[in-house]
Amino acid sequence: MSAFVVEDKTINRIVTFMRDDMDLNGEGIGYNPLNADIDRPLCSLVRGLQSTSPRQSILAVALDVLGARMRDMSIAAVNYLYEDRDSDTLQPDYFFEPEAAAPSQVLKSLGCFLYQCNEGDVPKMDLYKRLERFRMQLAYDIATHTKEYDEAEWG
């Protein structure tokens, strides 16, 4: 198997979708790693920021942190695969940039991301597991919002 560090645009698609899904105030898919009751480490970081910061600034920091964590996972998987466990792959700092995409594109991007991160201890990481759960929920949501699903026989 060959692996590569996933492009920032791939991570940005995923993070943008999670941000937009979270903004729907419960109308989004049933599981989102950005939701306060699920992503405790990220929310702890956000809560640790000054309470005087506007919500948008706090969310922007949270999105940068999530994207940076995702890229770190991708780098760790590549380093593990190529037995370069003690060095850091040189990458510029990550900053979230919105990258809108259709749910099916986000699902495929998330599948690519998780596949590329499936090396070493990365699949054991809490964030990897949350993203895998998010992918399964997104796939279910996409499948159950189709005409074919609506017309399928129950039972």
C-alpha cells in the first residue's frame, strides 16, 4: 500500500461540512464530532479560550484545531508506513479555509482521508474513531434521503 498526506482541501471539505451541519441546530445528521456533547477534547479547548471572545472567533479556532489534528493524523500515518516515525513531515501551518462540497463528495473525501490514515496507531486515536462514526452516519443519511429509499418496501 502507498499512502500520502491528504491535501488541505480534502480536510477543509470535511471540516466545512461538519461546521455547516452543526450550524443547522439539530437539523443536521445525527452525529457530528463538532457537537459539544460529543467532542469533549475540542470543546474543552474552546471553553478554555477567553469568554470575551466572540463565538465566531472561538468556532474559527476550533475549526483550525480540528483541521490541524486531522492533518497531523495523516502525517503520522505516512510516517509510520514509511518507517519515518521520528521525523516530522514538513508542512506549512494549517489554517481552515471553507471548501463547500456536496454530501456525497464529503463522504468520498472522508473515505479517502480515513483510508490514508489507516496506518500504525492512528486508527486507535479517538478522533479517528469519531470521524469513522461520522462517516457511517453521513452514509446512512445520504442513503435514506433518496427517492429509491423512500419508494423501497418496508420490511
